Amino acid sequence: MAGSFGLDDFGVDDRLRLFSYVNADNRVAYLWLLRAFESARNSYQVVLHTSEVQAALNGLADVHPECPDPATLELPRLLDALVEWGVLDRSQDGARAATLAEYRNRHSVYQFTEAGYRAHRAVESVLAAGLDDSTLSRLVFADLLADLKALRDANESGDAEEVYRKLNRLDRALADVAERAARFYHMLGDLGRTHDVRPEVFLNHKDALLAHLRDFHDELQRYTPRLREAVAEAEATGLERMIEAAAEADDRLFATPAERLADWRRRWAGLRSWLAPAGDAPSEAERLGGATMAAIGDVLALLRRVTEARRGGVSRESQLRHLAAWFTGAGSEPAAHAIFEVVFGLGGPRHAGVAYADPEAIAGRLSWWDAPAVELSRSLVQSGRMPGQGNGRPARIDRSETSRRMLRERQVAEERRQADAAARLVAIEDVELDDAQAGALRRLLDIALSARTAGRRDTPLAAAAFGVRLTLTPCPGRFSTVVTRSGRLHLDGYELSVTAAGHTAVAA
């Protein structure tokens, strides 16, 4: 035996047999049959007769088109299999008999076993799992701080029941935070690895995803030192007294006092490792903050990869899908080979015959394996022509003066447009920048930031172009904000100023 209330090998086998219907041939029918029992249980009808099971299935079929037709199901056989696996329990209800013959035949009624209901709910939770519930809870930190302060007050006043309630609530809250974080970061990993996510969907939700990560990280950074201080204050009121009070108020029937004390010591150690570990060791909250910053970087990398894939108009995934459709739609095998040769360029080998420069130097009795190789020119291998087989003159260069003039005029017009936009940047305070001004500002910022020295943030940065001069003055703890039509641009740690510079005037 594994313990007083543990499971032996036979007990483990019986629990695992509860999931046998998942791998059965008609597992869909078993699933909807159990859903009918769950629907009746939600209506406070626990015990069902075969006719009532049929009626519950009919109700589900009316609402859900994917439910199989109850008339085509062999209910007695399905119910017997579920009883054999331990999911359902069968009993006899003689009160339903109206005649002596019916009483002798007996009426079987069915209901969920406790383990069977839990197994069914586990299967339903797996089927219903999705990305929508993978979110981080940033509002829980305020509740944790309030519960820690209430725990300190309850321990000072000697209220054992309140200590137990607060400790239990803190334990559940931290478990929820850890579980949510694990699901969320696993979802981000799947998002970066999977090929089923459409780029349009990701681009539409990227702002919400980044805002969610940023808000969670800000709340975590704001509450981490306060939570650490609250843990220390709670322990200062007497850690052993708090643990003993929680164990005394714990109402678990089959746990001994020593087991309850050990369990609450373990829970408090886990809570302390999460919020305020001893020494200089990083807490789990700090590790969570680091994971959040890494997740922001992963999302930005995924955004860059999606953007680069869409820059050509068609993503690599779309190209491969269309190519697979062409191969599938090929009418014959020669057509498929033709598509393969055109796409991959792997045609038949090119045969070339070249003699030795001095045939007398190689003995005729030597085989190809023993004779030295003959050097082949690149033009012969690639095009099949020997060197010098062309006309001997270089190809004519085709110059289009009209196209060159149009490109030059377009370039000059673009420079003038950027110069006009930059000239209007001199007074950017409390002014919303249009697209042309925002583009000129980004170009100036790129020039200034490219000259930044690694590890030095105390040196002013400057860039001059288009008749203006942009200066970035280090300002730790503050940030500059520029309002554009597309949103707000924040420069953390720098003060931005744009002035006129006559020596950088753009030539017409």
C-alpha cells in the first residue's frame, strides 16, 4: 500500500480504467452520453433511467448539431460498458414497476460514480482548453498585499481561524498565479513555434498582447518590494505561532496534527520563496518578471519575423501551401515531375565530354577510376558552352534616360518633402506630428542613436540633417513624449529638442 488512504497497484489500474472510453472505437458516442448525464446532473437529476437518458440525448441533439442521432446508438450496450469501466454506477429501482412482471424484470437506473464524474470533467477540461484562458492576473498582487497585512493583524490578535483563512487564501492565490503564468508562457512558446497561426490574427492582437505583458510587468515591479516587506512584518509577529494557529484551525479530518503542521510549514516556505526568499537569492516573483521581459522580446521577434515574411506580399507559408496544392492537383505523374523540375531546378544531369590537353600523357590502359580528372570550365557545366563560344564582345548596356530622369526627380521631391517636414519640427511641443514629420523625426533619431557608445548614457546625442538639429540630452528617471497621428513616442531617459541649423540646408 502507498499509505493509509493511498492506492495500491489495483487501485491505480481501476482509476486509469475510467479513461477507457476515450480510446474506444465509438468514443464520440460515449462522450455525448456522459454529457447527457452531466446535463441532467446540472438540473438536479442524478439518477437516470434508460428512457431519461434517451430524452437527455434528444435535448442535446436539438441544441448541438454535432451530437450523434440518439436513435442510432445502442444505449444498453454503451451504458453497460461505462458501468464496467467504473464511470457509471448501476442500481435497480423497483418503485418504477407498475406490474408484477415489470417488478420481476427490474428497472436499471444509472448515475455517475464520484471518480467517474471527475474523469469526465478532466476530459471535458482538456477538450475545452484553449488560448483564451491563458492570461496573467495583474490584479492579484493588491489582494496578496492586503491578505498579508490582514494575516499580520490576525496573528497579533491571536485569531486562529482568521490566520487559517488568510493563509489558505494566500496559498490558493499564489498557486493560481503560478498556474496562469505557466499556461501563458507555454502559449507564447506555442505561438512562436506553430505554423497554424495566421499572420493577420497575430498582427491584429499584437498590441493587446504587448500591453498585457507590459501592464503585468509594471504591477509586478511595483508590488514586489511591498510584498517582501509585508512577509517580513507577518513573520515578525511570530512565525511558529502563526503556523500552529493555522494547523489548529485546519479542519481536515484524516490528517494528524503533525502532518498539518508540516503541511503549513511547507506552504509558508513556498510562499516565502515566491515573495521574500532568505539572503540574496532571487524570488520567484523576480524570476517571473524576468520571464515577462523575455516574453516581450520573443513577441517582438515573432512580430519582426511575421513582418519580414509579409514584406514580399506573400509569406513563405502561403507559398509552400500553394505549391503543395499544385502537386496535389497535378493530373498525372509526368505533370508532377514537370512542376518539381520547374520549382526546384533539379533536372537531368548535364553530360560533357572533354579530352585531355595532352592525350599521350595518359596511358590508354588506365581505367576512369585510376586516371586523373579533367578540369571543366564553369561555363561548360552551367550552360553547356565551351569558353570562347560567344561572339567575344561584351553585352550592350541599355540606358533609359527617361527612367533615370524620373528617378532623379522623384528623389529630389522626396528630399524636399523631408526638408519641409523637418523644418516644421522646430516646435514639436504639444503639437501632433503628421506622418511626414514623424518620418523625419524617426530618421533623425536613427542617426543620433547610431552614434551612441555602448554602455555610455551620460553623453548628449545629436544629429543634423534637412536644416534642423536634433539633440538628445540624458535625463535619468524622466522621459520625453512626442504625439503623432499613429500614437505616442516615448524616449526613456532622454530629453528631446529640435532647433534650426542653417549650415545643414538641403540643396534644391
